[in-house]
Amino acid sequence: MTSNANLPDLSNLWMPFTANRQFKEHPRLLTKAKGMYYTAADGHPVLDGTAGLWCVNAGHGRQEIIDAIARQTAELDYAPSFQLGHTDSFRAASAVARLMPEGMDRIFFTNSGSESVDTSLKIALAYHRARGEGQRTRLIGRERGYHGVGFGGISVGGISPNRKTFSGALLPNVDHLPHTHDLSKNKHTRGQPAWGEHFADQLESIIALHDASTIAAVIVEPLAGSTGVLIPPKGYLEKLRAITEKHGILLIFDEVITGFGRLGANTASEFFGVKPDLITMAKGISNAAVPAGAVAVRREIHDTIVGAAASGIEFFHGYTYSAHPLATAAILATLGIYEKDQLFKRAAGLSQKFEDAAHNLENARHVIDVRNLGLVAGIELQPREGAPGARAAEVFAKCFDAGVMVRYTGDIIAVSPPLIIEEQQIAEIFETIDKVLKTVA
Ligand SMILES: Cc1ncc(COP(=O)(O)O)c(C=O)c1O
């Protein structure tokens, strides 16, 4: 917790996804970051067990990125992205395309994951319309899915508190697949659960209900992160792919968390060997040094939309800051580091140690499940009677005070460190959680 000395006035800032009242009574402020560590305002180091918000994959304060941003802002601080461009926007698109599955090489830049999601949904609608199937407007998401906070994203998303206040204003024509989490079958699974492929069969039921001719796209996170780390059962994503393909429905993988090495591959699509039609990205694309996001689009989808349009603008969508020069500078420098340091391979090489360290917590106090894949782990706690989320909130706060940053959603602790983490730091994260759990009621 931050001491009150030298604190600014905290009243003006309305903080996002934060318990503002509690936070302002007990603020937790960060002042610096380098490598694997943050520094809290009271000076104590905090080992970053979450890569910030699943985004600082190359670790903090990378000199190559700092230099690239500084150079860029001096040289070309901003260039409009409508009917004009700058050379690095094209270079950055090519660099991103090289990491995408074969043929998914048309790249639309955004500034965030939420914008990437809404962009991908619009591309799906535009594609069907361009093909003369404009009646395909239905979008299918999944329970417990997190796709950011735009109206498109919360409509296809499946996290109830994010939706209920806005429920009268969500997109029409949306349906949801069931989520795949069942602890009675999959407790303490290492890697992908063997049980649960059949959850994908529900898509056939949804299609039977609405008719395929009305459905534009299915969007899922290949590994659901923000809802509390839900790992796809074996065969599940393959089945979603087969069913969508059979019915001419586009499949969108929301890879805002899983893109750029989190699972030890360029993308989760590559890791699972399942190729969707669109991939949304953000976070690790720029190591979070400048807000940035993108959608990778199968070439035929791009060509259909662009080819079907009358001369002039083909797709009425874009952001003032699409391909912002600072973002493209950060993207190019970040992807350069990933390549030079072979960080995705490094993550793959560490994933067994990470899994073992996480599963050491199987018998820890309050723990009802441990699950993991790549450099992601979820530790689910027994909720406190009548106070869901309170136990994990306390674990989060006490870990922070003890010098380790974790995240929590409900009563699930998530760990997703930068890919530069050392083995001893992996041990430190899970040992600290274990120690803290012993002190929590
Ligand atoms: C899968 C997924 N999609 C979208 C988003 C939204 O990204 P942003 O917060 O950059 O808008 C997130 C953020 O965590 C995410 O995990």
C-alpha cells in the first residue's frame, strides 16, 4: 500500500474497472518499471507476475522501444491515416502479417483490444454483405467471454456485470455458446483438458435454431484469460472450426491476450493448429509501450470487401490513430525484440517449469483448482461464504505488499508474466501466493 506522503489529489480521476472508493482509501501506485519489476510509490519492488495487464511480453523499459518512440516523435509525430499514410504503417503491417497464420496477411490497425474486436465484427458483416449475403447479421459469442468494452464486444461477451447495466442497448441478434469450464471433470488439469470437446456441439444447436443463413460469425478467445483462465478442451477449437466452415460462418479468434508468445507460439491459432478467418490483437503487439491493436484478416475476405465496393472508400471504418506513428514505431521495435531474443521459444521452453510451479499449489489453503497453458496459470479459490471475490481480492493486495503482482477475477488468481521471466522468479511468484494464502481467512 502506498504511504500518503506526496500523494496527488485522487478525486478527479474516475478509475476504470476499479473499486474507486476502496482504492482511494488505500491507494496502490506504481512509479517505475524495468525488466521484470515495478517500483511502488513507497519504493518497494514488485515482481511483475502479470506482464502488466497481459501485455508487457518483452519486459519493461526495453531500450530499443524507448529509442524507436523517441526517434519517431521527433521525426513524424502524427500522420493522418485516412487517404494518407506513412511508410512505417506499411512496414508494421508486413511485420505483423509475417507472424500470422499463412494467408491471414491483411492487417487493419486499431488502438486497443476493444477496437480490434468491434472492427473484426464489422469486417465479418461487411464480408457477407459484399458476397450478397447481407442477411447474415447474427453474431455468436460465448458465456464468460471477454471481448473488451465496446458495444460490440460486450454484446458478444459473456461476463454478466459488464453487460447488465447496458442490457437494453446491446447489439441485437447475438447468441452465446456455453463456456467450457467444469471442475467436476477437469480439476487440476495440466494443459488442455481431455474432457469437454462436446461443448462445441452446442454451435450446431444454435445454428439449427437461427439457421446458418442468418449467422455472420462466431467469436471466441482460444484461451479465455480475463474471465479467469479457461483452457480449451482438446478437440474443442477444431470442432468449432469444422462447424463454422461447414456453414459458411466466419470464425474470429480474439487473441488480444494469446497473441505474441503467451502460449509459446506466434499466436494461439498456431499453437493449437486451428486457423480462424480473423484474428484480433493488441497488448503484446507493442509491448504496451504505446496503445495499439490490429485485426489480421484472411486475404480472400479483404479482397472480397475491397473488390465488391464501387470506386472510392471500400470500408467505412477507421480511427484517427489507426497506425499512429508512435504505435507503429513501438510495434516494429517490439516485434524486432521478440525475433532477436527468440522470446516465444523462450516461453515455450519455460512452460513446463511454470506448470510444475503452478501445480505445487494444488493442495494450498483455499485452492480448489490449478490450471495452466504456456505462460498462463489460473488458481481458483473457494469463495468466502456470502462474499464472492473477497478472498482473491485480499490475496492480490497481500501479494502486492509482499512484492509480487498477480491479477484476480472473481475468486480466480491469474499469473501471466513477461516472457523474459527467470526460473527463480517463477518459483518466487507461486511461493509468495502460497505464503499469502496461509495468512488469508
Ligand atoms: C480477449 C480480450 N479481448 C479484448 C480485450 C480488450 O482490450 P482493451 O482493454 O485493450 O480494449 C481484452 C483485454 O483484456 C481481452 O483480454
